[in-house]
Amino acid sequence: MRRVRERYAAKETNMILGNVFRSIPEDLTEEVFDILAQSKDVKIERIVSKGQSSPSSRWYEQEQNEWVIVLKGEAVISFEHGKEIDLKVGNYINIPAYTKHRVNWSDPNTETIWLAVHY
Amino acid sequence: MRRVRERYAAKETNMILGNVFRSIPEDLTEEVFDILAQSKDVKIERIVSKGQSSPSSRWYEQEQNEWVIVLKGEAVISFEHGKEIDLKVGNYINIPAYTKHRVNWSDPNTETIWLAVHY
């Protein structure tokens, strides 16, 4: 189940400030999703994983494109056509809408911090 | 002058892979802008600065919102109403459309790597 929370107080109207490496929840038994900015068509979120992977044989298939970058930790994304992509710190990938994908693995020893732009 | 380049070969159709910390140009006498992903309404770009600041008394004023995060280095953004915000690694800020701002300072000793989402 997705836990979506709106974090980080707006210090000025709409001018949301924060640090993507801070305010990491202690309980990471489930992945944690935080919306950092949002408009009608775009959502920017932080995802924190620790050892999770998508349920096997269950694919994400999204109506929007997703551009995602790993800022800490490491994870492997796999695609329906068989390709696996290892994402280390700084690696990004653009996942076009309706491209079936899943997270095969994320580092169990440290938090993996992702930044995702759904557009 | 803005140098906008499309970098990072698409390894698969539209599935652009890259690393935001690699392929840093040697010549940073001007800031370098790279488009990492783009749609009709959204542009995700990497900006690499080294000591640059915006020309004094010249404000950026954009039609789109800009969400920006510093991933390496450090910079100071100032706003027309006088507020200055120091952005260190991991700090992000959402700059609403038509909010006048400028880069007051960026670290002259190392590259400052920004990720900006115009939306």
C-alpha cells in the first residue's frame, strides 16, 4: 500500500523548501512516498526504499511518463521485455508511459532515495 | 548565453539513461544546461555552474514553475523581495512561475550540479 504524505512546511507561499536527504522515516518496512511538488500534470516525489522489491509478477504500468534518479543507495529495475537496469547513485532513467516495469531489488543495508518526476 | 545540448544516447526508444554526476564538461566558463527529459509541458534539465552568478540587477522571471535541487556544490538564490536562500547538497526549492529570482553566488571551487524541473 502506498503511503503518500505531504511533508516539508511551505516557508513562503508555494515556495517549498526541504532537503531530500533529511526527514527519513525510521520505519521503512514499507516504501515511503513524499510529494515534494505538484501541479495538474506533474508530480515530483521522493521515494525511500530499504530492501523492498515489487511483488513478483506484478508490473507497474503507468499512464504518465516517469523520470527517476537514484540519489542514495542502489536498486535494480526490470522491464517486461527482460532488460534489467542497475541504478547506482546519480543514475537516471526515463520510463515512458505504459512501459511495464518493476523494482527487482533495492539495497537492504541502506536507504535507497529516489527522486521521481511523473509527467 | 544558454548552451542547451541534448546528451546521453537513448539506449532504448525514449528510455534515456545517464548519470547526473558524469559527463561534466571541462569548460565551465559559462553555465552548461543539458535537457535530460522533456514533454510538451515539462522540461527536466541538469545545470552545471562553477562560480557563476546571474548578472546583477537582472532577474529570472519564468512563465513556468521551477523546482530545483542542488546535488553537488552550493549556491545562493535571492528573490526580489530580499530573501536569500542557501542551497547545499540535497536542498530543494520550488520557485512559482513569475517569481523573480537570481543566482547570487555559486561555489567557485567545485562544480555545482543542479537538477531543475520546469513545469
